[in-house]
Amino acid sequence: MTTLAFFNQTPTTESQQIKDTIDASFIHLGPQKRAELHASLMQILNDPKNSASRAAILAEFNAHALELRNSQRMLSRLSESDMKVVAAEARAAYEKLPPQQREQLLQALQQGVPGMPKTLQDLMLAEFGNVSTTR
């Protein structure tokens, strides 16, 4: 990088850093939802009532974003055969749930789980679809 290019860079604001974190960590959300999350978080952080806990709120948000990114990274490294094993294990656990919890889990999975690869989601939905509805 040339010296001139370095001096032409705009300093990153806290708001832009938060936006970048949201874009990198909450990839399961569409652009509109990420913008809403950013606006909501900035409103919370800028509320004078939250000034004493501002640093803690920001730390908690950053920790959650990091966890989400790490989970996404870990899941993205699974091979398809690993995903099939995970889906089969999930099915075994799913079968043991009461019907109401099964339905909630199925709905959550159909809506998409943050950081879960689409392939794994599809495999789990297929496995869950093979579970008998009677108990």
C-alpha cells in the first residue's frame, strides 16, 4: 500500500465496525434484517439510559457475533458424509422429543438456523421427514 493510499483511507467509525461485524457474522439474515439489527443495536447503544452498560452490551454483541462466525466456520468444514452423520444423530434425538417440541424444531429448521449450511439443513429436514408422527 502506498503512503498516499494509506492517508486516503477513511477512519472506520464504531457504527461501520458494527455494520461490518453484522455483515460478516449474521450471514443467515438478508440485507434488510441486517440493516434492522444494526439500527436497533445503534439505538440501544446510543440511548443515554444505557450509557453505564454500553461497554457490556457491545462486548456481549461481539461475543455472540464471534460465536456465530466460529460455528459457521466449523459447520462449513464438514464433509457431506460428516453432515449425514450429524443429520442421523439429530434424527435420533428428534425421535425422542414430544410432538410439540418436534413441531417447534421442525419449524425452526425450515426457517433456517444461523450458520447452518443449506446442505446440512436439507439433510436434517429429510431425516426428520422420515420420523413417524405417532408416539
